[in-house]
Amino acid sequence: MTQQLTIIPPSSSPTTTAIKVQALHKHYGNLAAVRGIDFSVQKGEMFGLIGPDGAGKTTTFHILGGVMEATAGEVQIFGQPARDARLITGYLTQQFSLYLDLSIDENLRYAAGLRQVRDDLLVQRRQKYLKLMNLDRFGDRLAGQLSGGMKQKLALCCALVSQPEVLLLDEPTTGVDPVSRREFWDVLAELSAEGMTIVVATPYLDEAERCHRVALMYSGQIHEIGTPADLRANLGLHRLEVRTPNLTATEEILSQTVQNNIIDVQIFGDRLDVLVPDLDAGETEVRQLLQQHNLPTPSIERGEPTLENVFVTRLRQQGSVPQFFPFPRSRKRGVGSGWGIGGQGGYGRQGSNLSTLSPPSQHSALNTQHSEIAIYAHKLSRVFGKFRAVKDVNVEVRYGEIFGLLGANGAGKTTTIKMLCGLLEASGGEISLGGETGNLRSADLRRRIGYMSQKFTLYDDLTILQNLEFYSGVYGVPRKLRREKIDWVIATCGLEGQENLVTGQLPGGWKQRVAFGASVMHEPDILFLDEPTSGVDPLARRQFWKLINDFARNGTAILVTTHYLEEAEQCNRMSFMVAGETVAEGSPSSIKASQPGKLIEIIVNQNQAASKLLKQHFDYWRISIFANSLHVVLDNPEPEINKITQLLKANQIQVHSLRPIPFSLEDAFIGIVERSQT
């Protein structure tokens, strides 16, 4: 059943329409990628397009950018057809549109030449935009030597050098660390305030919260448009954060009883998020269910639903949520060490009798069967020439635990993982992996480890099936079990009937899913995942984490890195790395609770002016724009709030509301990183 399109009018409508899309269709043969969409974007508005992989977002961007013709319908940019408006449209595609063997300045000059920008204007704009992106000191550095965040900032500069009136950004921050991501979005807020019209697609829904309005797109259609606040309110649901010593049993009970008072249950590293239509009735239901099953009384906090809650709930209502297939286990981990032969697993059913075990730490009291340390490092270090990439890092991960290793680009995460799994020799320190302290490259140990690297583990010139057959052979999966494991990967990825596609033709999100499947087919008892969900849409990301949690419950020790800190909440414990050193460690809740001061949300009548003003009086990282509000981190709230209100009043900026809000893990990360560098 198709949901009716709900359009919530913008809270403030500027008079000039920058983009107008009417009855837009695009067909590729028999495939209808875009099916009759309508929307408009006002001058100076930041408009978000969100949806799952394959929703039609990139096709829509190609048409808006004038690089592809529509099958039917009309697209106008300031009254001109999109193809005729290309000189006033900047377009940043999903893939880096840079020449890696050219310097920053050479890339800018090339982009300016394509857009017929005069030399005198290029000099002015180079100074303006490189300074805005903090790249002005690196003009002669090769693009290939930049971090992921710096590359994206340079790509944005290249899109801006022609001073476009409309800026199209297709997933601009995939693979970008949280600090660079926030800086990137602050730049977009400044450009929007100057009158530039911005349309952005993003798989990260905390980013979409920064847009003035958002359109939810799936199956080639737009189903809902409104401000983030209006979309959340229109959902008609509330969120309960439930904390209890045994999250796994609690999740199972609440998931089995999803009914009128409980709509959705999602597990995180140290809590459950439960969506309910009525806060009082929902909380009562949760407490009663746990009491009936003799489980401990939970701690319950009330909160607003997130845009991700809106996204997942709407897609569930459409029947679009991917099916979860339990992994077909053929063996189980024995007490002490190694693997014992267990009950034969079956495709689509739970085969192992370990399926009811929970990870340690926040999920349950540490089970003796999983109390061993799987990954251990003490004073681990790595030197490249004179550069110390990793400095005296300690890591301890137990079987059945999910441990997050987080940090900005260049913090040393990938180097640490490569040393831990024996791909790179350590310069100093001790390592124990699966009880092995000597040869970390032994064939026996290799077969017990799964590794999904940051760069895709797959061969682009092989088909999906050929890749999976290759990895099942490399990892020593018995021939009689290979077909079942491969079938599981293909079904989990939703690629039945498409297994003979060449892997290089797959979108990034689908490649990541297949790569994850390839890394776990042999049932590793230690799993390294280096940014496994980079560029994956929220629905697939939730499925990813359901699988990761399933492996943890069955005894696998998992070490994961991610730039997306909302998903890092899934970890039982985590550590933050800065410049090769560990600067914080603990559960997600304990790290957030340890933050000094308060996070304040301020709503004013002149957002950008208020942001610029406050950054003159406070550390720049403490001030961030979120759509129509400001988030401000204050170490001494009482005197600093008085200072802020007086500053705003003295500059004729009206304060509509001011209130403390909870720290997110991203707020905590940025605060910890920035404080460690001062």
C-alpha cells in the first residue's frame, strides 16, 4: 500500500523559488528510478534529500545538475531548464571529483577554467574559500596526500569557485571524520546564510537535522516533506531510553510483544531505544513486561524521536525493511579456547545453541564462557621514520564484546588495527590475539580472524558470486558448507538473482554489505571491522548492526572503527584516539556523562549572525549550527549563559528559547578531541 505524500509547509518561506521540480520521471529501460516527484526549494534554503540506497536520490541529482535528461516532467533552476543553468549550479558527486596528482591550487585552477572564471575572481575566491575550509596554508600539497575530510573540503572549494547560486551535494561527508564533518556543515550553514541554495543527500540522519527542510524519498517517490522538527512531530511517537543489566533478554521480550504501546525496539551498546505512541502507557508496559519475566527494574529516560526513527518507521510501514536471516552456524566456540563442533546450522534458521548468550559488559553479567581476552595490546606503538603514528596504546577486548576504536582521520586507528591483526609489525609493545603471542600471521590464527578493511575487500572485476567463492576458499570454509554460507550472504544483501553482477558495478552501500558477508562466512571468533558502514543507508546500517550483535552474542570478539558516532552507541565499550594516543575510554553513557559543563540549545532570530558573534568570544568548536538552532558547549553554564544573553541583546539578536539538552556522543567526541589539543 503506498503512503500518501505528506507535505508540511516550511516555517518561513522566502519569496524566491530557486528550484522547482514537477512530475519528474526517469526510466532506465523497464526500471523506473524516479516516479513522478514534486518539490521546490527556496533561495538560501538548505534542503535535505534522504532515503535508502536505490531510492532515486542520485538520479534526481544528475537531472538537477543538468548532466542527465529526464524521461518526463520539468526541472527549473531560477526559471531556466536545469541543462541551461549548469553555469550557476555547483555539483559535488559521491565520488571525489579531484585529480589526486595535482595540488590543491592546481585542482582549483582547473575547476575555474572549466567554469570560465576570470583570473582576478579566481584569486579572490581561492582566498575566501580555502580560508573558510582551513586549507589556505596547503595550496601546494597534492590532493592525493590529503585526508578524507580535507579532500571533501577541497572538492567543495572546486564546486564553489564559480560562485554558483545552487549547490548540489550528493553524500558529501561519507568517510569524513566527525570533527571535519561538523566543520563542513558549519561552512554549508554560512553559505546558506549568504543566500546560496543547497540541496544535499546524506545517509547520516544526524546531518539531515541541520537542514531547514527534509524530503523522505524511497522507491523513486517522495513521501514526506517538512522541517526535521515537523517530521518528528508528524510521526506521532516518543522515545524511551531503557537501561538494564540484561539488554539482550529485555530486547527479546519487548520485540516479541511489539503491539499498541510499543512500536519499535532497537538495541545499542548500553541501552535500548523503544518507540511508543504514549509515554506513560509505554513506560508502564515496559516495566510490567520486565517484571512478569523476573528481570531487574530498568532505568528509563524519556526523549524525542530522532530523524532515524522517522526514517525506519516510515519504511517499515511500507514493508521496505530488509529481512533478517540468522547466520547458518556450523560450529560453536568451546569453553576455554578454540572451536568445538556444534549442531549443524541451516540457512534461514538459528543453528547454534549459543544463540541465547549475550555479550559481556552492558549486555549481561560477563559469562564465564566468554570471559577470556580475545584481543590484547599493551603500550602498542608504531613509528614510520621519525613519525610516531601510534603511541603506547592499550586495548583489551573480550569474546562476545563489541569494542569501538574511534578517532579523527589520521588518529592512528587503521594502523592500530593492522598491528593487532598481524598485517603490520609493531615498533613496540605487547600483543596477544586469540591467545597467540608469537606468530600473529600463522595459518591457524588467520582462520580464526575476520577482517573487513576500510577500502573494499572485494575484487571489482569479479562477480559477487566469484568474490564469495574466492573468500570461502581462502578462509577454509568446508566445500559442503560453502553454498549455504554464500546463499546467506546474497540473501542478507538482498541480491538474490543478481549474484552474477560484476562487483565494481554495485553502489558503495551494497559493496559494503557483500564485503561484510565475505569477512564472516568462516565464522571467525575475532572480527576486525574498519568503517564497515561508510556510505550505507540507515536501514541497511541497522541490519548491519543486528548482524554484528548476533555475532557478538555467539561469542565473537569484535573491534570496529566508525566515523558515524550515532552508530558507535552500539559498542559496549570504546576508546577515543587523538594523534596516536588514547584520550578517553568507557561505555557510551559513561563517556557522555563525563563531559564537563552543559550543552545548551539556543533559538534566535538571526542564527548565522549569532554563531559568528559567539565564535568571537568562545572557542569556535563550542558553537555549531543545527538548522534553526545553535548548540553551544559551556563549561561554566551560569556565568556563561549570562554573558551570551547580554552579547546577543547588545547586538539586537532576539533569543526565543534557551535550554540544556543531552550531550550526543559526537558532542563528547569533539569536546574531548579539541580539549586534548589545547
